[in-house]
Amino acid sequence: MNRLQRALDALIAKVDTPAPIVLVDVMQDNIERMQAFATGRNLDVRPHVKTHKCVEIGRRQLKAGAVGITAGNVGEADVFAAAGFDDIFIAYPIWPSGTKGVRIRKLAVTTRLRVGVDNFAAIDALADAMGSEAGRLEVVIEVDCGARRSGAPPEAAGDLAVAARKRGLVPVGVFTYPGHGSSSQEARRRAAMDQEAALIAAVRSFNAVGITADVVSAGSTPTIEFATNSIITEIRPGEYVFNDLNNTRLGACTDDQIALFVAGTVVSDWVPDQVILDVGTKALSREGNAEIGYGAVAGTQAVLSKLNEYHGFLPLPAGDFSPGIGTLLPIVPNHVCPVVINFEELIVTDSAGTTLERWKVDARGFLS
């Protein structure tokens, strides 16, 4: 029997579906493996909490050796700072609109706060928001390494750092995101090389204006394996804590390193060679397509072919797999991050299903 199914079978009388189930022993192994990888290469680990949004998991990452955390927005930073996390990098090109300026200033006073910037207008806006406390805010210049998302050209990093320093902010380094490494196994390596080249160019840009880039920050889970250049000082993996189908397809993890699945129940079987599960987009999000499906039943060839809000369509492959009404099944998501935010808590057990805890998804709903 598949290990995820075995753990789920032990919990049948204790959980309602759909529910996110975390195997804490597998998760802990993932945390410690990433930390060992980084330590062996003299890299700091600054895990991205957007994946789990859970204070308890963040604490475990720090206990394992992480230097601090990465957040995706001010709201996540607020939640984790309130829980005692005092070294936070908001790896996003922040625009301090609305209440964000006041909140950033408060965070910078109570924590060691770094924020991402990639343009001159944001530098001015952040400096204005910080006022007389500008010297408390560290800024990290985001550069593009080929993902074509946010990020300035690497050659512009130095000029942005100079502008930040002139406004009283503290430029401490550069970061990038190799998001284009998620399309294939070969793309992982190419994106990591692009990342390396962009960071080298950005550091040179800093040097050219007489500023030292103490922080040279790389991501992400799919490309970490190749983030080995000595110029890199820290890594910001997020998905590694749970892993998912996308990462197994990319070769960034193994099936045995999957630490989160969604428990679903077969609720209908009227259509020949198909059953319906109580896992739809409200539980799994819309990550997937007709080619790869929208989640897979662990230990089988069965893949969800379609999702409505509360219905998961599961064609039954030829063979002995024919789950009846009421059967609980472990569904491994394509992308774990948007799954976690659909739930208020994580059901935490071990690979044998012998324990059961409930951990709050503390930063759920904090998007600004």
C-alpha cells in the first residue's frame, strides 16, 4: 500500500474531507535536508513562508538553522513578526500604498527588515514612508534573470542602490527569482545558470558604484540544486518543505519527499469508469491542465481530469483500482502553495498515522 494511503487510512475516523494532511516526519526530513545542503555550501537558508503560512513550521525551519524568513507581502511579515520572528525579508517590489508605509515603518523598528525594490519611484516612496527612520530599512535590489516578471536589468542594480543610499535607506544586496526554471528538467539547470549570470552582473554593478552587496539571494526550490556559485550568500526555497507533483516531474524531489496531500472522499460513481471526489477548486485551486491533470491519487495512475468548485472528476484507469463510495483517497496537488491557503488549519500526523495535531495556517488571507 502507498505510504500516503496508509497514513490516511489510520485517520479515517478522525478527519473530515477535504483536508490538507501533513506528514510531519517527511516534512522535518525535507527541512533538515535543505539545511544540510546549504550548510555544506556555506549558504544561509531564508525559507519562503508563502508556501506554508504557518508559524509552527517557520519555527521548525529556524530551529534547523535558517537565518530568518522570506515573506511575500507585508501582511505575512506582520503575522510572523507578531509571533516573534525578528529577521524578515519581503522579497517583493514593495509599493507602500495605503497603510503599508506605516506598517513597514513599524516592522523596521521592531525587526530586522529587508524589502525588495526594482525601481526609483518605489525607493522614493519607501524613503518618504520611513521618514526619520529610513536608516532602519534595508533594501535588496531585485534583478531579472530571465523570468520576465519583476526585477530591474542587472546592470541597473548599482544605480538603484545609490538612489536608495541617497534617500537614507540601506542597500544591502541583490536578489532574483529564476521562475523560468519550472517548465522542464533541463530548464531548471538553464534557469540556475541565468540566475548566476544575473547575480554576478548585479554585484559588479554594485561594485562599480562603490557599494558592497553583502546579500546575494537566490531561489527557488526547483533550481536550488544548481545554486552553487560562491557569489550566492543565501537561498529562499519555499515549496521544499512539502514538495508537490510539479517538483517531482522536474526531478527536484522524489515521491518519498512529498509531505502534504489533500484527503478526499469518493461521493459519486454514476458515470461509467469515473468517480467524483469532494475535492474541487476550493481545495486544490486551478493549478493544472488537460495534459497533466489537476492532482493525482498517490500510488496509482489515476489523475483528476477536471475540477468544479466542489467536485473532482477522477477517470479510473484500467486495472484493479476501483474505489467505492465513501473511500478516502490521498490527492497530491500539482502546486502546493495555492492549496494551503484554502484551509484554516493543517492536519498534522506522521507516516504511520499514529499522531494527530492541528496547526493553524496563521497567515491565511493576508495578501497585502
